Amino acid sequence: MTAYASQGQGLNPNATDLNTLNDHHAIYTALSRSRTAASTVILQGFDSKLITGGASGPLRKEYRELEMLDEITCLRYEGALDPSVVGITRNLLIESFLAWKGTTYVPSQVHSAVSWSDKDP
């Protein structure tokens, strides 16, 4: 069974070959089908960089945007969000937020693995 075919299923045991998977999404899908860690069987050795080598660009971008949306939500709840921060779509909301805070703004709670700067956009 492919990683994608197993979505939504809890497998016991869950046998998986990480060498056949090409991105973090596929690895997450394959490993998360297990009901417990003990029921996960990795069929052969694999390069640990597959899961520790850093997130792909699109995945890092997704995490960054989620962090900004979380910050927007917290500020709105606290009544501290500038009225200029509006948008009918996710992208427009984030754009208006960054126009208010500055394009290099990074929320304080962002983990270093997904943090960004001028040097590491």
C-alpha cells in the first residue's frame, strides 16, 4: 500500500520503506499511520537526513505563514491588532499584517527551524 493510499487508516503493524518516499509530507503520512510507535516497522535502513535534514522550502513557507496567522489571531483576540490588518484571503491578510509590522517581522514564538531573516528568507 502506498503512503497516500494509507491516509486515514490506522495500521497495526505499519510496515514502511522510507527510501521510497520523496518528501516530508509522504514520510509524515507513512509514519503517522501507526497506532503506536511499537507497531511501526521500518523495512530497511534509511538516510536519517530524510527526517532531520530540514524542511523543504514550501513546507517552511507553510509553517511561517501559520505562525503569522497565529500571531494575527492572538493580537485580534487581545484587541491589539491594528485596524489596517484585513484581508478576505489568507495571502491578503498576511500581506496587510506584514505591511503593518514590516516585511522582516518574525513572531517571537517562532521555532528556529522555521525562522526567517533577510539572510535566510
